[in-house]
Amino acid sequence: MDTFTFPEEDIRVLTEEEPEPDFVPTKKNIQNSFKWLVEDCMAGDSLVFYFSGHGVRQFDFDSDESDGFDESICPVDFVEAGTITDDEIKSAIVRPLKKGVTLNAIVDACHSGTVLDLPYVYNRKAKKWEISKRLSEDEKHTDRGLAISIAACEDRQVAADTSSCIGKSSINGGAMTSVLIQIVKKNPTITYGKLLDSIHEDIEKANKEGCLPGILKRMLNNFLSQKPQLSASKEFNVNSRFLILQ
């Protein structure tokens, strides 16, 4: 609210600590919140989806994953209700995006690389977009909005909570979340490319200083986009609706 002027009424937070049952991150509540996030979106709107929690992989039964696995997030009741797969997330908050709408997704979880099932991945070293999987005819001719996803690790990797001594104080929580918040606070108009580089650099620095044990280090290698023509100079433009799941 302070940095990007999101109205309080346009921010929805689901956590296990919420006293209201409708704001506990159960599968049903998350599905309802997905609908809330994208409903009535129109050109010029910017949406944000943030998830911090458990992520898992499961066998892909519809053969649309090149590695044979669907990536999923875990609601608090996933043992009884099941997980929410990348296919469902894409259907719920990516496909409904209208032309001119931007979705920024930040997913701090294990196996989160392609959890939005976006067709392009940004190669940070080569500074170019690459096709992450086979594109359907529908995606080749899409006229939808723009979806950007920053993930904590690759699909095959795990990401654990840890303590980091990034900056002057120790921070408990996800390494990606910690550094992203600090970077964006210092430079709210940072470009996507510079943000990704800065996250990598801060994580690597903290790891060298012994703040992030190697086994817990989050490998921030995935930066995904719904459309390939987005350049590294694209700036944040957030002024609409924010969904937080923790």
C-alpha cells in the first residue's frame, strides 16, 4: 500500500492465522480467491499473486508436461481436498486475463518453476526468452494479457525455509521473498531483468557468507512469461488487485 498504492480493499490475504474461516488457505478458499483476483479485470489493470508455502510434484496424466510431472501448491487441507495443480492455476488466473491486463506472480515454494504453466522461460545468462514446452495452437494465437512468474526454484528442485543475514539483520523465511522485498523497497521502479539479477546476486552473496546453508539455498533460475516479446526493460506497473497466500 505504501510503495505501490494498492487500495486496502483490493488486497486479500489468506493465512492459517486468520480468524475468519473464509480467509484460511483451504483449497476451496484459494479457488474462490483466484476468481476474486481476475474477476472484472480490464485493460490497464495490474494483478499480483503471491504464494508462500509447500509445493509438490505429481504425475502428469494428460501428457502436457515435458518432464512428466505437474507442479502443484498445497492448501492447508491438501491431505483431504488435494493439491492445486499448475493446470488449474493456469486455467484460473492466466487464461481469464484480458488484453492489456498484467499479472505478476511470485511463488516461493518447492518445485515452483513452471507452476503457472507459462510457455516461455527467460534465460538470464543469454538474456533471451526460450520455449519451455510444446505450445498449443491456442497459445500461439493468444490475445490475452501478460502473465509474469518469478519462482523460487526449478521444477526439479526443493526450496526450504531458512534464516538469512541479508543486509544488517537476520530474516526468517523464504530467501527469495526476503531479498525481493528489500530490493523492491530500495528501487520500486526496477526492471524485471535487473530484479532477477539482483535476487541472484543477493542470494549468492548470502550463501558465500554462510547465511544460507548450501542444502537450503534457493536456486532462483526461473522467470516465466506468457508472451516472449517482453524485454528486460519492462517496469512494474501495479495499481489494481493483490492476492497473498501464506
